[in-house]
Amino acid sequence: MKPLNPPGPAARRWLRAESAHQRRRCRLLAAEAEALAPRRAKWVDEFLGRLQARGFDESPGVRRRISPDELPARGRRARQGGT
């Protein structure tokens, strides 16, 4: 197989610019996610409250409430990624 040619100066410049753009984009997305943290915590608390108060449908016609000891424990660190 024929060896590949090394990238030229234009390709290296483009790669550096693209990499910098992606780092900026990642920082902005992380900041937006961090800004949502208090609202996310409130949503989780409301959801867990509904599970305890109203329960959920296990199967058609069977509704089950969740006891407080069945709920997951709150982590000490912030959640990564989605929720």
C-alpha cells in the first residue's frame, strides 16, 4: 500500500482553527448545562415527589407508590452529561 502524504501547512492551519472552534463550543455548552443545574435539581425533586405521591403504573391497572427508602440517594457531585 502506498504511504499517505503528510498534511500540508494549509491543512494544519485548518485543523488548529477547527480544534479551537470545537473547544470554544464545548466550553459554551458546558456553561449552558451548568446554568441549568438549579432548574434540573428542582425538576428532579418534583419528579421524585410525584413518584411518592401518585406513584406510577407497573402494569395496566396496577399503580405503585415509591417509598422514600427506594429513592436513589443524591450524589455529592454534579451530574455529567444529560441528567
